[in-house]
Amino acid sequence: MEQELPTENLEMRKDSNKRVNRPKRKKYAMIYVPNGDKILYGNLCVLEETHKMGFEYLVEPTNIAGSKTWKGKFINNLWVKTKLVVTRSPFWKLILNKKIKKCRVLSGDLVG
């Protein structure tokens, strides 16, 4: 896969397909939700705000084959939310809901 995706290197003397020259990509923690009703899934403004906080919502219904068990989702969500309380704020959810409401107004998605 490293050969398929070259880096965005503009300097002539450097080989663009080396691991050290590849741009850094951040891995985001996932919070599993059963439906995307209140999170505006697919809205780029909300996606940017959650990325700034260091996580991303992942819609995964419980009745799909191959999905995580409820215990796995619970432990994962507990870990990510605890990490958000420590790194961001104990009120991270209120702050995010305020930003989601602002994104909803800016994008015109007022129904729902």
C-alpha cells in the first residue's frame, strides 16, 4: 500500500515513497452509536469539530453481522469518553452539542 500512495513531497532530492517522508495522519478514537439521529452524521462541520476534540462518531447498529458486541462497544465508549473528560473538559459533551447546534444552523439542517 505504501507504493500505491506516494507522499506529497515537492523536493526533487528526496524520494517521496519513503516512510519518513510520508505526511503524518492522526488516528481518531471512535465512539459507537446505534443511529445517527442527534450527531448529524455526514455533516463536514460536525466532523471537523469532533476531529478537533480527537474522536469520531461511528454509526453501527447492533443487528448487523460482524459488528462489535454491546460489551465491546460499551468498554470502548467508556474509555474514549473518560479520555475526553481528562483531556478536554468534564463538560466536553455540552461544548460539542453547542458546536453541533451551530453547525446545524450554518448548514441549514434544522429539521430533526
